Amino acid sequence: MLKALLLENLHPQARTILEAAGFDVTTRTGALDEAELVDALDGVHLLGIRSKTNVTAAALAQAPDLVAIGAFCIGTNQIDLAAAATRGVATFNAPFSNTRSVVEIAIAEIIGLTRRLTEFDKEMHDGVWNKSAVGAHEVRGRTLGIIGYGNIGTQLSVLAENLGMSVVFYDTAEKLALGNARRMHSLDELLQTADVVTLHVDGRPGNAGFFGAAQIARMKPGAILLNLSRGFVVDPAALREAIVSGHLSGAAVDVFPVEPKRKGDPFESELRGLPNVILTPHTGGSTEEAQEAIGQFVAHKLRDYIATGSTTLSVNLPNVALDQPPGVHRLAYLHHNRPGVLAGINATLAEHGVNIEAQLLSTRGELGYVVTDVGSEVDQAVVEALSSQAEAIRLRLLS
């Protein structure tokens, strides 16, 4: 029986789906460090994680049975994707399932910070009645600057316009503006225009330290900053200084450079205790609806990869999907992308009298992935001949 290990308190739907597909599933609530992960992966074929468990090349090297990894979140920077690919370990994530949840918390924080609800709430709990409009504003008529106009940024753009906000955005890639949103030609232009700046950039290494003291200084006096992207994008010390000095009137931060691995662990940050600053424990996409959708989406991708070889939406392997009609036997062959591999596969099959019913090849950089359906059972001699080819990374006989 194939084994699956699910970490970091994934939604129960993930376990239900994998068990229904015949997996022996073990669940754990917290993240694991490298040594713990190596021990836990002994004999494991599928690994499910969120954002706290780092799957390093060293850990992958000691997990020969591992076939696929599911990142039950958007980001995959916690996984060494190249090392996983070279070992034939497919990786899947959930790029769309929690988009709405992140957008809704961004809208809530924009309104809450603009109305200074955090300060009124604190004063009321302290027994202070301070009925005042000073520093509290409507969001209608104010300008929202979105940095990173992807799935989250575009949906946020639409909802913000429905609230009466003007929307400007900046993205290094060419993006179609939705509604009345306007593209800014530079980051500086956006920072000088926006009353609220919200970050929705990805986790690529080049974004580390992307938003520091220089960028914060270019923001409008009294502006608000939101970071719901990655913890290493914003310099927390520079943000603290801007809040303390009054240059920024508020901030909301959901992600941090260093985050506790387990629920209940202590949290330290120079942003604690600041006025009109909302801190949340990396829960921007953590609603019950989003976590259920993520659990279903990623678990289905893992199940389908094991059963059919489908790599649709894999983040590290060439994407291939073939319908699997009844009565055929399928070979899924991941290999180094070199000339003549397909010809060699087909020649080997022909030598052993195996007739090809359907075949699809896709490449991605240095990798190639061939899914081949044949009309007869594949004996061990064929498997050994294909696996021994110099270009082979991983061969799976699926039926």
C-alpha cells in the first residue's frame, strides 16, 4: 500500500480523498525540521505540507520512495523544486483556491486601518471613550496601489473599485488592467500616487528585501502599507521606523521573515505593540472555505498523478495530461531532455513487441516527460530496458 504523510494540520478533506484512493495516510499537526523530516519520510510516497516545512535537497536525497509533494498553499519556495524534479518527484500547489480569502482580508484591513478601528477598539477595551473623527477616513475616493497584479491583485482591484477606490497597479510582467485600474510605469510612480499600498508579489529569491526603507520613504505621508505576500519582502525595522515617526499612518502584516513552526510557539517581532498596526499569523488565506478547497484541489492532483501520470499544473515537471481509456497500460517516463529520447523509447517498445496506442511528450527546460499507452501488459524486461537508459530519471508503470 502506498503511504502518504500530511503535515501542518491540513484540512481533513485531503486525508479523506487520499484514503479513498487507497493510501495509508499519516497526519501530523506541526511542521518538521530537516532531520525530523528525513526520519518521517522513510517509506513515504506522498508528502503534504503547507508553508513551514522546508523540503531541502538533502532531505529529498534521503527519501528514495517519495514520488510527489503537495504544497497545500500558494507558495512553493519552501521546496527545492529543482532537486525534486531531478529525483522525479512531482510537486503541486494550490495557486487559486484561497485567492478570495486573501482579497477579503485585504479589503477588511484597508477599511479597518483607514478608519483606525484598531486604536478605537484598544481604547474601548481599556475603558476609554474617545468619540472622534480625527484621522479616520472613508476609503471611497482614496487610491489603492497594488504591487503584483496576479490572481489576488486583479480580484482585489475589482472589489476595491466597487468600494469607490481608484486603483493603480505595478507589475514587472505585462498585465491587462481590469475595470478602470491604471498601470503605473514604475514602482516610484505608484508609491507617490497611492494612499494604500498592498504587496502581492511571489516568493522568488529576487524579491527578498524588495520593499525596504527607500521604498517606504517614497510612499505618501500618512499612507498605509499591507504585506500579504512573503515575509522576506518587507524590512520590518524600516516599517517600524515609518510607523513610529508618523510617516505611515498604519500597516497590516500577515507574513514575517521568521515565523514560529507550530501553533502556540512564541512570536517575536519589532512590529508588536505599534499603533494602528494589524498583525495576523500568516492566516491571509486561512478560512475554512479556502482550506477545504485547497485540501480538495491538491489532494486530487496528487491522486491523479499517482493513478494516471497527469502532471497538469505541476510546478516543477513538464505538464502532460492524457485520458486513460479502459484496457490500456500506461508508462510514465521522466527523463533528461536530450535529442533522440522518444525514438529510443519507441524502439525499445518495438523490440519487445509492445504496440503504442497513444503517446504524448512535453518538455520543460532540461526535463522531458513522456506518457505512453500500450495495448498489452508490459513485462519487467521492458521496464528494465527503459530504466537503464542514460537519460532516465524515473519510470512508473501505472497499470
